[in-house]
Amino acid sequence: MTDNVVHISKAKSNLLTRNEAAEYLGVTPQTLAVWACTRRYNLPVIKMGRLAKYKLSDLDAFINSRSVGGIAA
């Protein structure tokens, strides 16, 4: 039974609120809400009732997909 609790805690820590995700990306929470509503960008949103959650890995993938120029690694 403790394994389930640990597993849930790890999963929860990978989810950010809209405010946290906005701060991570350097935009406002309202901007993220508009992007989700208009589907302007392919940024997955996890809906939990009225709450919007974002996976940290999805935010990192979004940042990487928006990178332009520079030298490829």
C-alpha cells in the first residue's frame, strides 16, 4: 500500500499548476489559458475538473520545439 502512495506523490510532483507553468515559461497564466482555448500551440494540458495542469516534460518539449537558430548539438 505504501508503494501506491509513493507512486502518486512522484506523479503529482511532475504536474504544475497553470500559475507555475506560466512562471516557468515566462508568460502570464492568462496567456496559457488563451493558448489552451484557441489551441494556438501544441502544448498538452491535463484537465482535472476546473483545474489545468501541465507536465514539466511537456513544458520542456515545448521550449525545445520553439528554439530557432543556433548550432545544433
